[in-house]
Amino acid sequence: MEDIKAKKSEIRRTTLGRRDALSKEERSEKNAVIMGRLFGFANFVEARIVLFYMSYNAEVDTEPMIRKALGLDKIVALPLIDQKKRKILPCKIDDVDRDARPGYRGIREPIPQRCKQIAVQHINLAIIPGVAFDERGGRIGNGTGFYDRFIPHLDITTRKVALAFECQIVSQIPMEPHDRYIDIIITEKRIVYKI
């Protein structure tokens, strides 16, 4: 078990190094391609309720996607982190500027007094963040376990999609029993369906 944790830490460290080394211009170009792929993706087009996350640091930039999805009349949910219960509460937002503020780890999340919670099983498509992924749907997050605890509550028909730069795809992620897989990865080069 310690060996797996050490391997995951090493993958997290090297992948973040590669991702963070991308220039602002490279990230901007890749973000635009990833956004185009997501918005042309059948599962996204058909989804009525989409769970996004607010990107931070050098992650694929989700804010323009959230704004565009709201403009297309999608119901957009963002994760509110309940630190006491160590769980994610998906809440509907109508306006990014008005309905979100810095929360857990400084990441913007819904303002509970303004945003209504959405039943997890009603989400049609969930955009799941992560640091590294493999082609089998393996995922390494930031190490907090929030999404590993959240994913099992999604409906079996809900597509779990990761948005990542190609440099975040690794050959194999060591998975532990509590780790959860994602279904699809969208990068600037391709769409990867879990093998």
C-alpha cells in the first residue's frame, strides 16, 4: 500500500511539473481545442444537467466552458465542499460572477445562500478534475479523496468526463480499492474512451 502511495505521489509530482511547464499561450490554445471537443461531444450536447468544477492554477480552464454552457441554457452545477462531512454537494449556479466565491483551498464554489443543491442522481454529465489519467480511466486527483467518495453516488448512466492536457496522460495509474475510474478523457489531441 505504501508502495502504491509513493508511486501515485511520484506520478502526481512529475505530471504537475509537465502541466505547469506549459506556457500561458500553449495552455490557451489547448484549452480552446478541448472546449471545442467538449461542446461537440454527443454526451455533452444531450446532457441537461452538467456538473463542472472551477479550475485553478494550470488546470484546463473551465470558466469559459461554464459561461458558454449557461448561455446554451444547460443547468450547471458546481461542487460545494462540505469539509466537516468530507463530501461534495452539487449546487446549481445561474451566473458565475454572482453565484460563486472562493471556498475550499481558495477555489471558487457556489454560495450556499444563493444556490440550490441538486440531487446527485439528476446529473447527466460530470466533469471530474484530476492531475493524471490513464487510458483505462484511472485517475489521480489532488489526494483529498472528495471525488472518489462522490463518484459512487452518481447515477450509473452519468458519464464521468475528465478534461486534461495530453501531457497529463500517463501509461498506467496504480489504483487502490477506494479509487474511482472515469469514463472519458478529452484532451487537445483526442477523446479517450475507457478501455
